[in-house]
Amino acid sequence: MLTKSGKNLDELIKKAIDDHVIKNSEYEEIIELAHADGVIDAHERVLLQELNDLIADRTVKRIAG
């Protein structure tokens, strides 16, 4: 089941992937959203891992801002 926070997280991460860029403030927003309900569910974990993998291999570039 996809939670509301999971859906919002999904949208923010997909935007970063589509843009190939994520600002530090957007990354922090994603992390805060993931922790907002006190539980990181399996879907959220997968999304966060995908984003971090894309940042690590530089498919998505993390920039100041």
C-alpha cells in the first residue's frame, strides 16, 4: 500500500531524476518527508535507495541550493 508520504516522496524523487539534478535543500526535504510519519516503509526505502544510487553514480547531480 502506498502511503500519502510515500506518494509525495515518489513525486519529489521522480522530479529529481527527470531533472538529473537535485538541490541540497530538495534532498533535505525528501529526507524530512521520509521521516515525517516516523516510519520509513518498504516503498520509501526503495525510492531513497534508488535516489542515493543515482547520486552516487552521478546520474543525478547534487548541487548547492
